[in-house]
Amino acid sequence: MENEISKYSWIRCGRKRRYENVGSAVRVAKLMSKRTGGWLIAYECIDCGGWHVGKASYDQEIVRQQPKRMAKDRCNYCGKVCHGVYCDVTCRKNAGKS
């Protein structure tokens, strides 16, 4: 079992650059974001305990692009009160199928 876990952790983070602290990873993420024009973020790895830089998820991009939304805003799919365009990933996926 432990051998299986280490195999999958290598697949997930073995080829990524590891940063020892959040400050270094954030600096690189900002620099890479400027160079590529994409949204890159620093995140803590659950496998190695270090920090990596990766592409921001859809929800993280929405939060960065739009001004802060008020709690009275509603999900575009289900109509529940939420703080984003969709209240969760399920609503976002379902909206894409409509």
C-alpha cells in the first residue's frame, strides 16, 4: 500500500519544481503569470509538503477577474445565494451541459 502511495505521489509532484516556502513560490507565480498572461498560483503540495506553482482553477480565475460580489448574488444555475458565478463545481458543470 505504501509503495502504491509513493508511486502516485511521484506522478503528481515528482516532475514539478519544489519551493521550500510560500514566498518563493508566490514570487515565481507572479513572474510566470506576467510572462504567460495566464493565472498561475502557488499551492502547498499534500505529497511532498513543499510549494509548487500551477494554473489557477476556473473559480480562482473568476475571483481574480471580477470585483468582490455581494452575498445577495445568486448562482447562475440553481439560483441559491452565493459569492460567485456558481455556488459550487457541480452547478458549474451542470450549467455547461445545458
